[in-house]
Amino acid sequence: MDQTQIDGYKRRLEKERMLIAREIKNNESPIDVGADTEDPDEETDKSEILGDQIAVAEDLKRRLADVDVALEKIRKGTYGICEKCGKPIEKEILDIDPESRLCKRDKSHG
């Protein structure tokens, strides 16, 4: 992989990082699930919404961590190398998932 390709992935990752961080910030204030209602159905609905918000927040944090790892690998010069077998990650994988840690073969066996 040449430096131009790496720079392209770096720009995509930095943009993705910014978007994910913004989404995390937007989801930081959960809904109020206090006891201000006596309707058990409404309370259940609020609890389900809160559970969904927590799941989304955890997914966003995981994605942000993956992007940060990829950006660190770019800085270290190890970007695009499979963590399992040490071979280059295929361009088609990085084009779809630039924060990928595994090559095509190891993704399918993982």
C-alpha cells in the first residue's frame, strides 16, 4: 500500500472519528426514567428507550476505539497489517472497513 492510499484511509478515519464523537456527545443526555409517572407501561417504555440508548452508546464507543487503533497504526507505520497472521489486509476490506484489524481470510475464520 502506498502513502497516497494510507493518507486517504487516514482522512476517512479522521472524518469517521469526528462523526462518531459528535454522535456520542449527542447521546450523552439519557431520558429521565424517574418515578414521575404511575403508568407502568410508560415506565417500561422509558426503560426500554434507556436500554437502547445505552446499547447505542456502547457500540459508538467501541467503534471510536477501533478508529483510534487504526489511526495509531497509521502513526506507527503498521496500518493495513492483519493482527492475526501478519499479512497485508486486502484493499477491498479496507475500502469497506478502514478500521479493520483482520484480513479477509482471518475475518472469515474468526
